[in-house]
Amino acid sequence: MLRFLIRRLIVALLVAATVMTLAFAMTRLSGDLAISIAGPSATQADIETVRKAYGLDRPLVTQFFDWVGRASVGDLGESFFFKRRVSELIGERLPVTLTLGLTGLVIALLVSLPLGILAAVKENTAFDRLVQIVALLGQAMPSFWLGLLLMIVFGLQLGWLPISGTDSWQGYIMPGVVLAFSAIPALTRLTRAGMIQAMASDYIRTARAKGLSRASILLKHALRNAAIPVVAIAAVQLGFMLGGSIVIEQVFALHGVGFLAWESIAKNDFPVVQADVLVLAVIYIGLTMLADLLNAVLDPRLRGA
Amino acid sequence: MRRGWRNAGTWAGAIIVGIAAFCALFAPLLVPHDPFAQDLGKRLLVPFWMPGTDPNHLLGTDQLGRDYLARLIYGCRISMMIGCSVSLVSGIIGITLGVLGGFMGGRVDDVVLFAITTRLSLPVVLVALAVVGLLGSSMTLLMITMGVLLWDRFAVVARATTMQVRNLDFVSAAWCAGCSRFRILAGEVLPNIASHLVVVATLEIALAILLEAALSFLGLGVPPPLPSWGLMIAEAKDYMFFSPWVIVIPGVCLFVLVLGINLLGDGLRDMLGARSDT
């Protein structure tokens, strides 16, 4: 187990280091950052001033190791636009994104676990087919469009929920539902497949032969085994949701890290952009590691891998 | 019964994709109006099912008086172009990596797996937005950026299927016959995993179309005045509370097209007997 842990940790650190490099390279793609920061009406002297002020006159290698060295200890630099520490900015905005992501995940699980279990129990019936159709529809739904439709219906016409903002918890309902939509198809299919596989196994036959009740077989024996991949994928899906929440934050004007990144891209505020990419990637890496650990704890057979 | 239902889905998907492909190919011949021609005297005309419609503009006009139907048909062309080219770029990257990793195993496979893990940890929408934001939006840049970001599923499936095929008898036979490594990969392995890859390619086209729409909606995808469906929704957003149809029409098109491609992909998967874990 310890060896597994250490190996997993080393891979995670290597991935994080690679992401750091990619995030740095990405912001340097445009060639000369000083020109973009100074703006279209800047004179040559202005550009030189900007270049000096932000340390862009140093060799690229120096800039790179400076960024890696500082970022590794949590110093993500200073925002050009907000004139504040990037780590502070992200720290302020992160709770909004995390709340949104967790809301989305909870809604997704509340929908897809029962649907997947029922579809598996009623395999090849009309209900099963209906669930599969719902999953297909969910997969094809453009999230930003669904968000706008919900705003029109529930925000404007029915007036049940606020259209934007995070003043109250109600503000998270619509964005949470929209975000959940992206994870529901995969989670439902996985629950269904896992349950079908579990129900066909020997230990379920044994449980049946013992005369256990249907509910006990389903929930205690089958679900526990089917849940292993679902738990793992749920953690990974949360990572994807946090990364993808930028679209939904923009639709509902939620000021999370995604919204921050969107603003910063428009303003050429590259320290914020590269830090944002790094933070979201590190959260994802952490979540996948958590998923692997959970798997290993729940299913000892996986520890050797 | 089950088969019949499945077939109906596949047919529906094939018909939707067929219509979309037709629209994309013959857009200039099909459009009733120039999709870029503005007419401020005819702003936000309503579509045919609402009272007070203009028979010249079946689906009405947008906030600049451009014909909505014409823009939709051209938007279909853009979606299909983006979907196919992104799938091609990501397919080349993903299949190369996946087949190499699956076939060579060992160190090479470790590197491929690491690349897949790293790619998955990058927030796609954010990175694509940042690249387009820094370099300025153009169709070519958008296709390349998305292609470079979306190869993960190709790589995962190509790697897994190559591993299954690698140890089969006909590959061993080819080794014994003295075939080169390249010949075995191109002549024996690739044809045998192709059906799985076709399925991934269809699903990837759908994914790329959705991502393009999201990027265009955020203002960093297809540059205006090109009529991308995502961009049409973004431009119409300010009017959606008074005339909801302005966002409903392009959204329904997007939804139906992606649904059609997914249905076709699922149907192909059943037909080709390819079982992919996604």
C-alpha cells in the first residue's frame, strides 16, 4: 500500500510540474507579452517600461524558473489589472467555484444513482430504455444554452429563482443543475453497467439462495460493489466540472475562478490566467489521486496496479 | 424489439447527420438570403409560427436584420467543418500515441500514459480560451487548438484496443513472416482497431461541435460576423427575455445535430461490434 501511495504521489507531482510548464508556455505563445499588455495605443517607450516593470526583459529561462520556484511555494505572482496578489484573488473566488462544483456533483449523484440502479433492475424494459434516452439527451445538451433556457423559464417567467449572482443559496440551484447535466449521463451509465455486472455475479446468487430480501441484496450487496467505479468517476467528474464551470459562471455571472479567468484573458492579465490553469489542474490531480486511493481502499485487488 | 428501437435511433441519427452534411456542403445554394447582409429596418422579425411574420424570412431576422435561416445554414457548415477537422487533428495525435503505447509497451507506454494523464488534468475550455484570447481568434487557430486538446479519448481507446490485438495469432504470424514493425502496425493492427476508432471519431465530432459553440458563446471562438451557432446565441442573449426564439432556434439546431451524431455513433458501435468503455 505504501509503495502504491508513493508511486501515485510521484506521478501526481510530475503531472503538476508538466502543467506548470505548459501554463507558462501557453501565455508566451503570443510572442511579445509586453506589447499586448501595454495596449494598442502604447508608444515604444511605454512598451519598454512595461517590459522592465513586469520583468519581461529577463531571459525566458530565468522567467520560467522564477515562476516555477515561486508557484511551488504558493506565490502565484501579482495581477496586472487588479494590482493584487494572484493567490489572494483566487482564494477569494475559489469558494464560489467549489460550492458550484459540489452542488452540481450532489445533484448529479441524486439523479444518476437512483436512475442507474432502477434501469439495471428493470434491464431491457421500457424504463431502462427511457433512462438511456435521457442520458443521450443530456449528453447532447449545450450547457450554456440550457442555462439560458432555465433563466428564461424559472427566472423570468415563473420568477422562482434569481437569474444571477450569489447573494443567496438559491443562486446556486440553476447553475448547479446545469453543471450536473454534464455528469449525469456518464454517472448513470456507469451505475447501470456496474449494477448489471454485480447482479450477475456469484455472490448475488449466494445471497439470493440464502433468502435475503430483494432490497438487502440490491442495496447491501450489489450497490456496494457497483459503487466502487462510480465513486472514482464522481471524483474525476467533479474535477471536470470545476474546469468546465467557466462557461456556467459566465452565463450566471457567478464570480468564481472561471469568471476570473475569463475576465483576465480579456485583459491580457497573464499571471492570473496561468495561475488559474495551474490551480484547476492541481485540484483535478488531487481529485484523481483521491479517487485512486478510494479505489485501493475499497477494492484491495487494485493495489498491485 | 430492443434491436428495432436501436435501429430507429441509428436511422434518426443518420438522417440528421445527412441533412446537416447536405446543408454544410451546399450552403451557398440553399440560403434564401445573404447571411451577412444587414437590414436595420428589419431587425428581429419573428419566425413563421408567430403573428406578424415576414414570409421572406421564414425564421425571422437577428438584431442586425440578417436572415436567421441563412445564418443557421451557414452555421451548420461551420459546426460540421470544425467537428470534422478537430476530429481529424485529434485523431492523428491520439491514434499515433495510443497505438505506439499499446504496441510498444514498457517505457514508451509509460510516456503515453503520462501524456494522457497530463492532458486530462488541463481544464480544456480555459486553455482553449486563453490560447485564442492571446493569439486572436480565427477558424484555423480554433481547429488546431481544439485538436491539440481533444485527443485523449482517441489515445485511450487506441491504446486499449491495440493491447488486445497485439498478442493475437495473426500479429505473431506477421512477426514470423519477417514483417517490419511499421508494416505490422499499419497493415495488421490499425485495420483491426479501425472500427473502434470510427466510433470514437463520431463522438469526438459531437464533442468538438459543443466545445466550439461554448467557446464562440464566450466570445473567443469563431470570430464575428461568421454565423456560428454559439456566437448567434451569444449575440442574441440581450434580446432573449423579450423574444426567446432568438436563442431557442440556434440552440435547438445545436442540440439536434449533436444528438444525431451521438445516435449515429452509438448505432455504429453496435453494428461494428465495437465495445468501448466510454
